[in-house]
Amino acid sequence: MTEPTHFLSDFTDQDLQLLLKRALRNTLILGMVTAIAVWIGGGWPSAALLGTGTLISAASIWEWQRLVRVINARMDKQKTPGSAPVVVLFFVLRLTVFAGVIYGSLKCFHGSIVALLFGLSLAVLAIGWEAIRLLRE
């Protein structure tokens, strides 16, 4: 009797990069579509907040993708990319910069906070969707 292999045992670094790339694409598409719907239904300030949240979500996925690439190179004992210190620095500074962007957008746009929160949650939704797709394959 043979032991069944777990599907994650075949999951490579390239698969993870593709998953994050699809999640980034899905985040941007879903953000644009919902921003247009919110603009029509709730006005431009809420759509601008949703767009701000979407861009922060997309930037977060992109930053995670770069950080994963550096960590995987380090774990595989490969030469780390020359931009590794920059990636780590931006990962740490990202939270402060994004907090400032959120604060500024709330002060400037005066839209719905729910729209901003939805935009911020798009990264989690897109990565969750991709994970479910991976489990179903």
C-alpha cells in the first residue's frame, strides 16, 4: 500500500510566485470594478477611498511577493538579490507610509470608511480565493 502524497509537497516557489501574481491581478480588477460601482452609487469620495484601499492592498501583495523571493533565495542558499536590503527596508517602512496614506485619504476625501475597509481587505480576499482554487485542484 502506497502512502498518498500531499498536494503541498509539489508546491514550488514558482507556484507561490504565480499565486501571488494572480492575487495581485485579481485585487486590481476587483478594486476597479467595485470602485466604478461605488462611484455610480455612492459618489466619487467613497470611490476614491475604495481605490486607495485597493492600491494599498495591491502594494502589500507586491511587497510580500518581493519579500518571499528574498526569503526563498536565502533559504535555498542562493545568492540573494542585490535589492534585498531595500526590500526589507520597504517592508518595514510600508506600514508607516500606508498609515499616513490612510489618514490623509480619510481627511481629504470624506467618503465612506466601509469603502476604504473593503479596499484594504481585497488582498485577503484575493489570496484566499487563490488558496481555495489551489485546494480544489
